[in-house]
Amino acid sequence: MLDVLYFAWVRERIGEPRERVETGAATVADLVDELRAREDRYALAFSDLSALRVAVDQELAEWDSPLQGVREVAFFPPMTGG
């Protein structure tokens, strides 16, 4: 089981801040493909990956990051500072 967290407009599109997901995904990209296939709201939230960032166990990660041994994946828009 994997905890998946959604922040900002990702959370708004999916309608939940977090969920527990049973997955066989090997990478973050595989997980995204599984989520997209669930329902239209997931497909919409993950329609443009260039507009998203991902963290794996609270560390910034890439789409090809492995999920073996991972407990938490978080999706969020890029942060801007100033």
C-alpha cells in the first residue's frame, strides 16, 4: 500500500487530499498511468506532467523514480518563490 497525497489544484481536481493506493507500479510514471486510467478526474489532474512536481517519501523526485520500498508519493504544482 502506498499513501498518495495531492496538493493545491491537483487536490481540487481529484477531490481528495490523500488516499491509500494498492499498486503494482514500478515507477512514479507507472503510478500516474494507473491513476489516469481510474477516472476522468485523475486523467484531468495528470494531463500535463510538465505542470506537476512529485516527491517520494518527502524528497523531490523524477517521474522515472522507483517505488520499491516507498511509503508516500506527493503530487503538487511547481512552487514559486519571491
